[in-house]
Amino acid sequence: MAVHDKVRTIGPSGLEVLDIAVSRQCTVEIKEPRDVLALTRRLNGVKLDVVGDSNFAGLKFGQTIPWGSIRASGPEGVRISYRVRTGRDVTGNPEF
């Protein structure tokens, strides 16, 4: 459905929510900085899942009911440039 390039800065908590999905599949890929952050997913609004790849994470449709999210953790002040793909635009493969 959409491809969005976004920029965020990690705040004092050390966590930044990169995308919240409600009943739709999505992927998040870090463009910069590579291999610096840790990505986690919140599945079905409850279960926390640590992602093995620090640059790419995805959520399937079933994992986003009622909602799912992808978060980045790292040092405060780190500026994150990333791409979010949703719906039919989800490729499932890293682009960068």
C-alpha cells in the first residue's frame, strides 16, 4: 500500500517506536546507521520478540491483530533514517 522514508532520533529512554501496524503487514529497514541499533517487535500487542537482524524487521498480518510494533533501541541522540513498507508493497527482503 505504501513506502515511506522516515527519520527519527532516539530519546532519553533509549527506545524509539518506528512503526505501529494494526491489521496490516509491514517491514522496517534501517538505512542509517547500519549495524548499530537493536530491533524488537511487539507481536499481537503482547509478546516481545528480539529481531536477529539489526537492520531489517517485519510483521505478518496475523502478528498485527490487534496491533504490532517495531522498535529500535540504542544510545540517546542517535538519528535513524529508515524505510517502512506496508500492505502490498511489503517485499519481505531487505532493500539496502
